[in-house]
Amino acid sequence: MSNSKSLKSLLVVVAFLLIANLVRPLWSPGPAHAQDGEAAPGVAITGAGMSAWILKDGNVYYAVFEKQYESIRIYGPEELPEE
């Protein structure tokens, strides 16, 4: 008699764990999606050594990393001439 009671209680525990496993994805956070709207402006960056050039919205920025002072200096913006 006790075997059938313990068997039923184990089956209830297994059923509860299976249901919890199926319900768990409902409580976990989902993936984030990008917001609809205007397109982001294009940005390009290139560099060599301790300097870099940044092109954003038709403006050019010049960035220099100064190792001695551990700082970055950014010069600009300078507008590109339109052709």
C-alpha cells in the first residue's frame, strides 16, 4: 500500500517539474528588438598608429591619442566639400 502512495507522490512531483519546465520560458526575458524609425546616420572610422579619422554626416574629425598624458584629443569637425 505504501508503494502505491509513494509512487503516486513521485509521479505528482515529476508532473509538477515537467509543467514548470514548460512554463519557465514564459517568465524568462525575450530578445530585444530594434526600434522602428529613421535610419541611423552613417559613421566611418579609420586609423593608423596613434591617430584616427572619423567621418560622420559629411564632417571629418581627427582624433589623436597622447600616450604621455593618457588622453584623446579630437579636432574638428571640418566639413567635406560637396562635389
